[in-house]
Amino acid sequence: MSTTYLPLPEEKPKYVQRMFARISARYDLMNRLMTGGLDRRWRRLVVELCELPPGGTLLDVATGTGDIAYEALRAHPHARAVGVDLTWEMMAVGRRKDPRGTLPFIQGDALALPFADNSFDAACSGFMMRNVADIAQAFAEQRRVVRPGGRVVCLEISQPPPSLWRPVFHFYFFHVVPLIGGVVGRARDAYTYLPHSTLPFPDADTLADIMRQVGLKDVYYRRLLFGSVAIHVGRVAD
Ligand SMILES: C[S@@+](CC[C@H](N)C(=O)[O-])C[C@H]1O[C@@H](n2cnc3c(N)ncnc32)[C@H](O)[C@@H]1O
């Protein structure tokens, strides 16, 4: 497991961008297959936990193909959502999902968001934090662009607590996912990077501490799929 290449922090943006550009065409299909469709339920929950007010605005950071932002527009037809991501190719797939263009896609870096302070009612990210070079900076940027009282919500893979499930999950994640990624996603290396990128990633409590350190309040998290996935929520101070 330890021989898999993981980029250094300074290499991450280019590495991650190239990788997601390569897998963009099959990204959604792979998500559905790897999670048995559960990813849709998790994205719905993210939107719920954003607690958007009527007609509110949501920033979906590292939107990829836009699935969280589109879910927000489905759940709140009067809301406005914006997707920002490093990788054009992912957003191009997302843009084709709605020819009416209800979701603006903007190229930008989660570590230096191209938006003014207090621009949104909530910000969220799905499966991004493992991929950024500076997790605290990513949360600090989301806190900055969300208005006081708004929510910052993070969906990410997590280390399941010790249980009978953990070895089953590890086997699936480290051995089966790269196989599916090779056959269906045609990118075994990208789907080998995926499980390995979780190894240096902070556990759920540590991630919650990072959110508190950047000034987010009332931080809590919900574990999903026996703790293999977690959704963290924080509030921007009034
Ligand atoms: C696993 S995909 C998640 C996409 C989407 N949020 C979802 O839930 O399916 C990770 C995305 O993060 C983006 N990403 C990684 N680092 C980023 C950064 N520093 N700034 C913006 N986007 C970034 C990648 O381009 C990729 O589209």
C-alpha cells in the first residue's frame, strides 16, 4: 500500500487537476458504481445541512461535475448555486447536464476563492479536502465567503472507527475500487490514488478541530456508512 505515489503538497494542484481531467468522462458513473448509488443520498444530506434560507445562495467548492450544486437547485428551486473547481474538464461534463445553464461554473482554486467576503449563505465541498494542499486554508476561505450565521459543510471519506466493518471496507477500498477503476473508469492509477489519499487525511475529530481553529462555530459531524464517510458542519460566527 505504501508504495503508491502521493504528490507532495506543492505538486498537488497540478497532479489533481491532470488526474480529474483524465477521469472526467467516467467520473459520475464510477461514483454510482463505487458507492452503489449512496453518493446521491450523501449529497442530498449535504444540501440539507447547508440550511439554505428561501432563495439563498450556495457555493459548491470543487464542484466537479456539479452534482451537489444541482441537487441544491432541485431541493430549493428558488436558490442560486455556483460551482467552482480547478478542472475545466470536470465542469464541462457538469455543464452538459443542464443545457439551460442554471448552474454557473467558474474555474478557481479552493485555497483562494474568487469571491468577495460574505457572498454566500452557505458553502460546501464534496470529496475535495483530501485533494487540497492546505485543509485549514480551504476551510478559512469558505468561512470568509459565507455570511455570518451561514454554514460550511464538508463531505469526505473518513477512517472508520475500529469494528468488523473496517477490514471489509479497507479490502473493498484498496483492492476492489482500483479494479473497478481500471475496468470501468479506465484509470486504475487514479482509483489507486483515491484510497491512498485517505491515509494521511485527518480523522473526523481532527478535521472538526481544524474547522474550529479557523474560527468556525458549533462544529459537529455525522458519520455515514459505518464511519467510512463523514459530513462536517460548522457555522460562521455572527
Ligand atoms: C472527487 S472530485 C469531487 C467533485 C464533486 N464535489 C463531487 O461531489 O462529486 C474532487 C474535485 O476537486 C477538485 N479540486 C481539487 N483541488 C482543488 C482546488 N484546490 N480548488 C478547486 N477544486 C479542486 C478537482 O478538480 C475535482 O473536480
